[in-house]
Amino acid sequence: MAIEDRGGFSAAWVGAAVVSFTVLAIVWPMAAADHSTFPWWPTYLCAGLGVITLYLGFATVLKWWPARERPTVHVESSTAGRGRDAADVPAAPVVVRLSPEFDTATNRLRLGVLNRGDLGRFRVKVIDAHDQDGGWVGPRSWPVPWLEDGSVDAKAVPKFDRPLLDLAGFDFPALREDLEGTKWLRGDHWVFPSLPKAVTFRYQAVRAWAELKSQHIILTLRVIRDEPEGNVDYQFQIGTDGTEPYCLDLSKLPEEPEQENAIEPEPASALGLVPAVTDHWHHTTNGAEVGGVMNMSHSMMSHPGYGGRQWEDAPPVVKVGMLVGCEEMDQAVSGTELRAKLAAFLDSAAVREVVGSLTHVPADAAWTNLAGRGLLALEAALTAGDDPMEGTPVASALFLPPTGGSLGRPARTAALLLYVEPRTADGQVPPASGLVEWYRRINLGLAVPAAFAEFLTKDLGLGTFAPPAAQFGVWLESRKPLTTMVGTDGLRTLPGSPLSNQFIGWAYADLDGKPAVGVARDMMLQMCEYELHLDNFESVLPESLG
């Protein structure tokens, strides 16, 4: 507060105190009178306001808290040939990193602003936005609001702090309705909140989900430091691959300068991180507790064998997904080497067992790496025969490495999705399997996250940790009633039960949780009670599997 302003502010506070005490003098006798029904709370309120405002009147002049004057740092300029002018002293570089993350509960894209330099006041704005054809998106620039309060003003960010920006919202339901309904996209599919108004983007008309892959937005964001002045630019590509949104960091930032006496990043133990847990689990029906895995519900495989079907002809599908917290992967890693290691992992015992329990696997079947999306998403298909692109794969896998540029899962995590369309040896949809068999299959699926964590650590050299807790999901999907996949073993179905055609089971890892077999049984109880609506099913499911 400027010194010349203190007299006026002090007078205002004292005036408020006088008004409070005057009102107090009026209401006190009214409340204290015999047999008075006037409440006492106005007297307490006026007394409290009077004391507070009177104190602030004196504090403003005497520079007591909270009106203390901030210390001023004076920089002497060189007028006698010594030192340098303040203007000649270069400002410290802006050492800030923007990292995208996706909130699956709200379908919003956020940016973490990690300040790795000294305390400063920062704000962020979009300085360029265009589509894949170079066309402008929205105005020439717009400010990006902070998630905490929606403001676009500069915010003080201490070293190693990471506040969030509210960059964009993705309207998946509107996009699906437009695409599957009219094939003419009319809605606002991406909305960028800003002030004074939001900026919107809609995709061009397409005929299939796969065609959206060729459309995207290129955003250039400028991180501006007001105190001391400086800035750094970032560039991101935003779009959808199938039904999954993504955000790819295209920035080519200079190396961070070495600083004398720089503070080393705190070790994982100091940040409250512990080794990843993958052998004890909590069963949950709350998708918000497993947001990274829940967002994989809409993930699609690109193999042509899955395309060209009518909706009613699609066969039953089983998906097994998982997520494990780990260190970020070096962007300079060899894609060839990474794909080779992934194929070797997919041929491991844990993956072979769960896939083999779901579908027939020919003796000559082998995993083949597909194009995917570079290091952002690696895809592989288990096929038999000379041409891996012919026919329908025995199984497919989608690996999302911890590159820091993907949406749909927390930062510093890797994810894996196994996709199987169950078949018999002659290529037909198999008959329904009993409850105990599905119990065993889910238990086998819960063994894969441990093998996945070992793959990350031993094969890729990435330390695994928690939080975030490891997550697991299993999906059974059918166009027909779920009983075409799950046999009810002669159990009675409760009257009036709606016919469900899918089951989703979720779990997150924790040392205090149950072993895998206990959570597998919990998921089967959920399936029987809420999807199959069976009566007296508990006796069919043993406490453990032999």
C-alpha cells in the first residue's frame, strides 16, 4: 500500500468503526430491556465489526499487520563507473514446463504449469491456433484461465509448484451423436474456455470415426512471466484417434541452463512415492477412482479385420486394461527397440495365459507390431498366417507409454489394453462359459499388471511407483444379452430383471487390499447381482481357485 494512501484508508476504517458502535448503542438497550424479544446477535455483530474496523484504522497508519509495507529492493545504477545498470542485467530464463493431463470425469484437458525456476508471476495465452489445413481457429489469440479460480491474470508460482490451467473441454457425446447420426458435424466438439468468451472448434464432415484422425488443432501457447519479464512458447497438437482424445507436445525447447547451487529434484521417497503395488487390490464400482483405465473404455484398435461390420454383426468382445505409475520415458528412445521389447512382453506367460483362456490361439500365432501412433501409442496384433493384416486378429494390444503427451490417464503412467474377440478353433463364437470359468479368467487378468510393471522396470528401465495407484479393468461386451457369454449354470434369474449386454469390473491396487483371487470373486459377485440378476449364486463361486 502506498504511504500517501494510508490516511484515506485509515479514515475509512475509523468511520466504519463509528457506524458500528453507533448501531451498537441503539440495539444494546433494545436487547437488554426486560421481557425484550429483540435478539442479541445484532449486538454481538456490531461489537465485533466495531473492534475489527477500529483496529484496522490504527493498523493502516501504524503499519501493523495486515497493513505492513512490503520491503523494497533498490538496485543502484552505475554513475561512477562501477557495476552495471539494472537494465544491463539479463533476466533469469523462464524455466517452466507445460504438461497435459485429462480429467475423465469432466472430459477436460488441463495443463500443469511446473515452475522449475525461481518464484515468478505467470500467465498463459494462446498466440496461434490453426487446423491441419492451416485455417485459423478462433481469434488470433486468447488468454487461458487458471483452473482454480477461472482468472486469466498473472499468478505467483513458487519453485517446483504446479498449478493447473483449464485449456479445453472435449464433448465426446456431441461428437458421437453428430457422427453416428448425420455424418455432418455441427456441434462444438472442442471448447476452449477464455475471457471474455470461450473459443470453439468443430470437426469437418466425415463418414467414419477413423477419418477424424486426419483432423487436428495446432496450438501455440506463450507462458509469460510478468515479474521479472520473460516468456517461453509451447506447441501442442490436439485431436482424436478413433474415439480417444490426445494431446501431443510438439515443442522443441532449449536445454535448461545449469544453475550454480541448483536444487536437485527430490527423490521419490521424499515426495511420498512408494514402489508400485500390483498384487493386492480394492474392487470398486466408482469409475472416478480408476479414471485412467475408465477412459480406455472407448479405445479402438486399427487393424482392418475389425472394420467393415454392421453394428448387429459385431461379435462379443473381452478387454483387459491396466495402468501403472512410472517414470517418464525418454523421447529419444528408439521406436524399433521399444516395439521389439513390447512384442517380447506380449509373448510372456502372463499374457499368453489370459489370452489363451479367452480364445483359441493357433500354434503358429505370433505378435506383429502395427503402425500405431509412433511413441504415443504402440499397437500390436496376434495373428496366424503369412499376412498379419489378413483376417481378424486372435488378439490385439495397445500400449500407451509414459511419454507425457497422451490424454486419458494421469501424468507419469503407462497403460496397456488387451482386446480379444473370443473364437473357437473353427472361427466361430464360442458357447457361454460358466461362472467359475469367468472367475478364473478375471483372476488370470489380474496377474498381468505385475508382469506389466516388471516389463516397465526391467525391460524399459523405468522405475514404477505409487501414487497414482495401479488400476485394472475388465470389460465383457456383447450386442446380445450377456448370457450369450456367461452361462448361469441353471441358476434362477430374478423376475423383472432387465437384460444387460455388458459387464465392467474395476479395481485399484493398495497394500491393504485383497489378493487378486479375492477381487476376482468380488467382480463375479457384482456381475451376478447387478448384470445377470441371479439368485442364490454365492454358493457357486468358491472362496479360492484350486
